[in-house]
Amino acid sequence: MTPIEIKSDFLSALREANHIAILTGAGVSAESGVPTFRDALTGLWAKYDPMQLATPEAFSRDPETVTRWYDQRRLNVLKCEPNPAHRALAQWQRSCAAGGRTFTLITQNVDRLHQAAGSTDVIEIHGSLIEWRCLITQRLQECRGGPFPQYPPRSDAGGLLRPNVVWFGEALPEEAARAAEHAAGFCDVFISIGTSGLVYPAAGYLHLAKSSGAVTAEINRDPTPATDVADYSMLGKAGEILPALLQALG
């Protein structure tokens, strides 16, 4: 394998930073076998467009189909394990905490693999597939077992359960959005990892960080709209680059 080149001035910026903010997207979890949202659906779901299932209107119109699809996604995610990128980020967070520095992890992913790897206080701006919300009580419940016994599933209060994810046309969770924006505007170094740079407001965090004076970087398999904006760009798998980055930091 070709050695991963990490620029010395970027390493210096990371060593000197008191506040580091990370944004992760689907590319990180794809290395664990989690399909990206826009991957072609297969089997019984091949005739569906995921863009048409992920809306409040679709849920109101056909809650059985929508919840069956999301439950299948949930079950698929529960079979996946954190990869070296998830574990490296968790290790990095612990290292920063030990040194009295802040390390804020923002994710667009809904699979909770960061938490499974040991990351804490993760800002989930798109929610989580593992949590479902009762439409009567608005209470959240963590769902880690097998398939629901019925579709659409219901809570103990008798209300319909929906996945606690952000659908098209819905606002980001207010607290998560506020925390993510603060981290991006306050950090010394901001790194976008495995994200397309197309989905807003998340795609704007790198721009916010840069305009606030932070050093910015991108780690992604392919170039994105952020590639020419970031101060540093590293093309490749996050599961290879992040462990190498930690090793270089010592």
C-alpha cells in the first residue's frame, strides 16, 4: 500500500489546536458496509425511490411501507461494526480530552457506529435510525432488537412510531444544529470526512469554519465541492487516512 502523505504544516496545526471539530458523512460508514442513502435499493425495495420514502408526506400516506423500509435499514445497520475510521476518531477524542482540548464530532450518519466505537457526545444532526419517536407522547425509544411485531409499529401509549431521523422538508433538531454551528464557528481546525459536500446546512460548516479563521481539511474518497475550498485535501479511504493521521500525530 502506498504510504499516506500528511503535510507537516497540517500536523502542526492539529498539534497546536485547542478546539477541533469533525464532520462525518456516509463515506465513513460505507466502509463498514452501511449502504449510502442514495445507493440503489435491491430486492423488494428495488422499485422504490428512497427520495420518495423519506418524507413526512410519504409517512402520512403509507406509514406501513415507510416504516418497513426504515426498519430494514435499522436491522441492516445493527449488523455492521465500527471500522478503523470510527475507532480512530474515538481514540482521537480520548487523547484530546486527556490533554484538556475539545474535540467535537458532528455526524450526518444515523447508524450510531461512532458511539459503538467509543465516541461520546456525538452531535447527530440527521437523527438516528436506532431511535424511534412516538407521535402521541413525542418520547424516544431505543430499538436494538429484531423486527417490529407490526407495521407501522406502535409505542406503549398506542401512538405510531416513526424513525427519529430528519426527513426531506424537515428542519434539523434545534439543539444539534445549534451545537454544530457553534463548533464550526469556534474551532481552530475543522475536518470534513466522507461527506459529499452537497447537503446543507452541513455542507456549509466547512465554509463557516474557514471564514471564522480555522484551518480546514477534507478527507474523502473522491473530490467534492469542498475540495478546492479546504486548506488541505486528502483523497482516499477514511479508514486508512485517519489511523495514519493519528500515528503521525504521535
